[in-house]
Amino acid sequence: MTYQPYHEPPALMRFDQKLNRMKAGTDGPADFIIADAKDADMAGGLSALGTNPVTQCPATLPEFDAAIGEIVRQDLVDIVLASVSTLGRLNKQGVFERSTIRQAVRLNDTTDLWRIRGGDYGRQPSIPFRTARLDLLPVKFGLYSMTFSGDAREDADALFRYRDFRAEAQAAGISHFLEVFNPTHPLLDKIDYGSFLNDMVSRALAGMHESERPVFLKLAFNGAYALEAFCRYDPSLVVGIMGGGSGTTRDCLELLHQAQLCGARAALFGRKILDAEHPPAMVAMMRAVVERRLTPSEAVGVYHEELLSRGMTPRRLLEADLQITDSLLQ
């Protein structure tokens, strides 16, 4: 039997409407793009799907799917990013029927993304790799990732693979957004990550034709100075940030707030949503902060009130959860 991929409906998604306003220069705080990264199975497999709050056992695929369905029904995020298999299951279940949330698929899974128990991939050089077949994607939009190391051969190879991918994607009618991680092994000093990433990403973009550029960028946050410099570099670019580790609730909301002040117009968070006591409540606070209805500290307080109203015990006391523990945000 010939495989028939799923495709999102032709209606203009909320994400596309926001992009159109950004291109026209008429966007405001409410147009900030929030993406939920539910592609953890491409990083850690079974161990990356979260934990069942009742049994404290690793979540099953049905439980993982149910959690995504709850986020979709809440309808506050603009993009849900997932693996080929996850989007296939969700579309069969009708989760995205009549939804204006844009589906995105993880297009490649370079080895520095692998978070396998007993493995040591995170401390090794990143090797470009792709599991997904472009002819069997459930949607025509997805995320491509790269990691530069400072080693000329490794970085040239990453750019070579990205060049080949762009040609394949264009031929298949696939658009993409690009994420670029910080180096995974210590050829560079951490203090130089921001300027290194800015220069490497901008020089990569310089060699691209307009038709093959990513729809938007997702970069590691290396402090306000580096992010603001990149956002100012090319106002036509839609620059977003990635979330990194879980941290406190204040860390999550402060990162959004500071990034938006620097000119970022998108955020793609995975663990900061997945590891929250109540992910939909966390997403609601994220939206309230970027729309400037609440400050980050106010939103932490409201989040705790929401948890208590649901009979849930916050993981941290309010005073501890109000702390900024990420040194880049202090």
C-alpha cells in the first residue's frame, strides 16, 4: 500500500498571520510566536517523554499524546513541533482538526541532540544526521538544526549538509526554520559563545538565496547583548530563542521577557513546558508575559495560585520559584 502523508489544512494558520504582520512591520507584543517542542522522542526516546505525575513512572506514548492534545485544545501556542511518528499518530486521532496551530516536524536529529541513558553523545562533536525521509513527512514545514564547534572541518561539514538539505527541501516544497546550538565540546571559551554564534549564523545566511532562507531562527540565548546585536543586524529576520533546561518558573518567564526586550519575536521551549507541574498553566503564563499583561514575577505568583486551585503542590516554594538561577539572566 502506498503511504499517504498527512497534510495540514490549507487555511491560513495563526502562525502565518503573525508572520505576515511581522513582514509588514505591523506586529505587536501579542504576535510573539510561542512554539511547544514535543520532539523529545527524537532526543531521548522513551526516557524523554516526561513522567506520569500519579505513578511517577516514565510516560507512555498514549500519555505523551494526551498531553499534546491538551496543549492543542488550550490553543495558546502557535506551533507544535514533533517527530514524524508523533504527528502521524496525532493526525490519525484528529487532534489538529479545526485547529489553527501550525504543525512542524523535526527534520533532522544531529547527534548532539541525543540524550540517551548511559550514552555520552552530549560531550562529543556534533555529527549531522537525519532519520526523517522528506518524501514521507506528515507536513511540509519543520525544524532543521545545526551545531558549530569551532573546528573548521566539522563546521564546513555541517554547512555542506545544510546546503544539501535546502536543495532537497526546496525540491519537495518543504519550508523550514533553523535552530543553532552552542558548541558541545570545549574548543571555545563560553564567554565567546554569543559572538561566535552571531558570526557563524550570519555568515551562513549570507550565502543563501532569499528563496531558501529559513522562515525564522531559533538560537541559544547567550545573554542580552549578543541577542540584541543579532536582532538588530537584520530587521527582516524573525529571531527566536530556545529554552534550554527547566530551571525555576521565574527562569522560564524571565528568559521570555528579556529576549522580547532584545528584539526576539519567537520562542521554542521544550523542557520548560514538559517539566512544568501543569504545562497548560505554564503556557498561559508565558503568553501573559509576552503580551505584557503580567511581569515575570507576577506570573510566577499567578502560576502558583493556579496550581493550588487545582489541588497540586508546587515543586518549589514560591520564594524559591521566584529566584533567577540562570546567570545569563541575572
